[in-house]
Amino acid sequence: QVQLVESGGGLVQAGGSLRLSCAVSGSTSSSNVMGWFRQAPGKQRDLVATISSAGSTNYVEAVKGRFTISRDYGKNTMFLQMNNLKPEDTAVYYCKLSRGSYAYWGQGTQVTVSS
């Protein structure tokens, strides 16, 4: 059973930084894609960034140049470094692991950016 646990969320002022972590436990193959998603109140869950097991990354336009996704393969952990945060970044952030036809989600961590 694969489990994902996010941490690192919190309250920060606009312009500040946070680093989210997603720890993965359970059986995982070497070939997978991980990603961060976010869901603001009353809105759908949207993609933020992805990283493949080969280290290839992709970002949505709204976070390019401010967010960095990375993985520590030895610790089976994914990170999202978020700099220059804006109030519109406020959301619950979820990590996801996709492997073939399977997808696993974490429980989410709240990020709140005050103006």
C-alpha cells in the first residue's frame, strides 16, 4: 500500500517562502511521475508542477520562476520550494504519485498567504 504524507504548510506573508514535503512509503516502482496540485476554496483541484522519476520537471505558468519541484530519491520524498508567495497561492496543496494506471494522493496541507 502506497501512502503519501504532506507537511510544511502554514501561514506566511506575501513575498515569503515555504517548503512543502511529501514523504512516500510503501512499494513504489522506479518508473513514476509525482506532482503537486492545489485546491482553493470553491475551486477545482489544479496542477501546480510535476517531476518524473528521471527528474524532468514541468510547471504551470502561474508559478514559473517562483516554485521549484524536486525529489530526494534516497529518502523517497518530494519537495516544493515556494518563493515570492502571493495571496492567490492560498490553497490546500496535495501531492500525487502516478504509476501506470494507479494514482495515489496525500491528505493535503494548507498554505495561506496574507497580503
